[in-house]
Amino acid sequence: MLSFCLSALRSGFRSRAVLLILVLGALLVGVAFLAASFSPRQPKTVTLDVGFSGMRFSLVLFAVFWVQELVGREVERRTVLYALSYPVSRDAYVVGRFAGVVSLLAVAAALLGTLLWVSALLSGGEYEQARSVDLGWAYWATIGGFWLDAVVVAAFAVLISTLSTVQMLPVALGAMFAVAGKSLGAVLDYLERGADGDALIMARFGPLMDFIRWVIPDLSRLDWRVWPMYGLPLGEGAIANGLLLATGYVIVLMSLAVMIFRRREFF
């Protein structure tokens, strides 16, 4: 398993993804820094808000891209058979490749987080806004939440790669899964607040949403940006619930991926 993880890391660093990370990082810092000029009273807060949104999108993009490159393409082209010709189990291949993608995402999150941290530190110049931002543990915990968000999406993309025969299907379904997971929290919150008093909407879509919440993870629970941006303490157990959510879904998705890959025929 370790050999597959290391080969995934080497392939990831040799690909153009590293250059893409640097380009996106430069754009992220530039856009976040320029966005601060639109808020003369809270430039650092605006910088973080824009930067966090861009980073969350970028990490998901990297997740589906790396899974497609390191798993989906090898399965679709049958080059995975060369790796499986050695005395190794299929389980080790799937888990090793996933571990490699997770490690690459950690490197990307650390790099983008560092660039955004520098941008937030420099934005606003010497101006001290009334409510200062927290660029310490709260900031890096938020970066960790975005990394976990991308890890869950990567696990789903690996699952699709183990059963798909269409090359771009993991990318397409992975992106749809990410959008659904990120918007689920807002939809559930809207319905739980009474759907603007429309009882018909609640009666029609309430049971469906109760079912969907058990199938699709609420990835908004991994977005903790209000902590470093506004200094607002998270709800009791919010971080623990987010960690349990991500860990549980990753375990379930990867277990399914391993089970499917064991039984897949390549001939």
C-alpha cells in the first residue's frame, strides 16, 4: 500500500498539477488582496472570505482531477493490470492511491493556506479594523476543514472510478456530489425554518430531504470560516460533528470502493 501511495505522490508532483496549484495560489492571493479594497473598514475579513471560497473550490477541483489521473485513467486504460500483476492485493492498490491523493491535497491545502495567510496579513496595510481576524489556530483549523471537505469528495470519486467504464464520469459525478454536499446545509436550514411559511413545500419535500441527508453528507459542516473571520465560537461539538461526518463517510465510501474493485473484471 505504501508503494502505491508513494507512486501517486511522485506522479502528482510530476504532473502539471503543481504548476496549476501555484497559478491558482497566485490568483487566489491576488483576488483576495484586491477584494479587500472594496471594504475600507474590514479589509482582512473580506480577504479571508474571498480566499476561503476560492480555496474550497480549488481543493475540490484538485481532488477530482487527481483521482481521475491516478485511478480513473489507469482503470479505463487497463494499465492498472501492470500494478496488479505484482503480488499485491487490490485493496492495497485502492487504499494506497487514495492515501496518495489525500497527501497531495494536504500539500495543496498547506501551500494555498500559507499564501492566503500572507495575503490576509498584508491586506489593509497599517489600518487596524475594529474586529480583528484570528490568523492562528482558528485559521488553520478552517484550512483543515476545507481539506477534509476535499477528502470526502475524493473518496466518492474513487468509488465512482472503481465501477465506471467512462473516463470522465468520476470528474462529472464528483463535481455534482461536491455541489450537492455544499448546498445541502442551506436547503435543510431553509426547510427547517418553515420554508417561508409554505406548508405545501414542507409536506412535499420534507420526507425527501430527510432521506437525502442520510445519503449525501452535509459538507457545510466543515466550513468553519466564521471562527477566524469574526471570532465567533462554533457551536458545541461543531468541530467534532464535522470530523465524525467526514470520517464516517470516507470509511463507508472507501469500503464500498474496495469491495467493488475486488470483484471487477478487466477482460
